[in-house]
Amino acid sequence: MKPSERHPAGQCQVANDVISLVGDKWSVLVISTLGQGRMRFSELKRAVEGISQKMLTTTLRGLERDGYLIRTAFATVPPRVDYELTALGTELLKPVSALGQWAITNHARVIEARRAYDGRTSSNQPQ
Amino acid sequence: MKPSERHPAGQCQVANDVISLVGDKWSVLVISTLGQGRMRFSELKRAVEGISQKMLTTTLRGLERDGYLIRTAFATVPPRVDYELTALGTELLKPVSALGQWAITNHARVIEARRAYDGRTSSNQPQ
DNA sequence: CAGTATCCCGCATGATACTG
DNA sequence: CAGTATCATGCGGGATACTG
């Protein structure tokens, strides 16, 4: 059975395109942060805890390319660059936030499941 | 401003725990596939196009540990192992599906944004 | 059938240094 | 300030072979 027969018009791969973005920790954090409003590079760098300059740049380029945010550079000195979510980016934030909310709500259940699993397992795998 | 002041009780990291799962291509595909009902290992292997035996095993272990699915082994020969979503797994499927639906709905916009971006960019980067 | 056990490679990412 | 360039590396994940 070919994939095209199981899923209409390769939507599976299509969805993965966006979903794998959500899998990218930095992308999610950047988009979420920008959900609070327009920000400049250095502000983002400070707001997104732990991100390196390189990864911030890379992430921003990717999100810009996919149309989730717009980049505005001012030809001043020192330079200033603002980043802001597009309508698309803002819309993406909805299902992503829903997922985040689910995560927050159900986190305890996952933690408990892990604890239980590890308890069951560690008896076979001493040390 | 400390992170704890911006986000209540480190929920940011908490959410990432689940979200990064969604970032894992195989996890999403396995959970989605199991959304159709209980399946055995070999069925999953065939259903999830392109997954290696190793990754299927690894993915299933992770999902089991987090409480998204249950594993049932039959002491027959040849052995038979069934996998099935738990209530938690089924619930997770909702926000994940919503995201997938969003992806399918808006994929064209992303593609177009990329086309436009690449058009703008390639003029500076010949070849 | 349902896994484990190895080997191995490529890329994502971090650290660091330099620049318009 | 907002990047780019370069180097180093850890490990995700594929291929393959073996096993209860």
C-alpha cells in the first residue's frame, strides 16, 4: 500500500513540515516570545534563555523564510533589527499554545508514568 | 527579569518536555497510527513508512515510559506484542491532531513564503 | 516475531573569534 | 548591535547482524 493511498495527497509529509518546526525547541521559544510583541535581536537573545547567538540567528532566518515572522532592519549605527510575528506566525501560536497548555496540564501524569516505569524497570537493571 | 517571574513555576521547561516529543517525527507518526487502534509490532513497522526496527523499538519504549501507550507481550511462540494508546495518549492526540490540521490547512502559505523568500535571497546569492 | 547489539556517519549545535 | 565564519563534537539514527 502506497502512502498516497493511505493519506490524501501526501498530507502526512506536509504536516510533518510544520510539526518538525514545533519539535525545534528554539523555534517554539522564539515564536512564543515574539507572541508578546515586536522585539529586537538583543532583546530576544536575553528573553530566550540559553540560546546562542548563532542559533538565534539560524532560528530567526528559518522562521522568516517560512513566513512566520518579519525582519525589519534599520540602517542606523549601531544597527537595529526588529522581529515581529506575521499573521501566519500568530495563527500558528494558537495550536502550539494549545499543545503547550496540554503539556502543562498533564505534565504530572507523564512524570508519574516515568516514575512508575523506571521503578518497574530498574529492578531488572540494577545500578 | 528571571524566567520564574515571566512564567509561572518553570512551566516553560515542563511544556518543552512534551513539545519536544511532538518534535520527534517518529513519535508523532507512531501515536497517530495507534490512534486507529491496537496494533502489534510488525503491523506498526509496516504502517509507519520508513521507520527502522531500531527506531520503532526506541520510540515505543519512550512512549511507553511516558505513559502514552501500553505494551502487552504474549508468551507465545513466535512472540506477539501489542501496543495500544492509553487514555493519556489518546488525549495527547487531540492537540497534536489540531496542530497537524493547522499544518495541512496552512501549508500552502508556508510554501509560498519560502518561494518568495528564496526569490528575494537568491538574487544576492547567485548559483 | 520482536527485539538487542554494534558499528558508523552526518549533521545539528555550542564555543569562540572576527566584522560592517 | 547584529550578525558571519570557523572549528570541534556529541549523538540521533541508519544499516547490519545476531538471538530467545
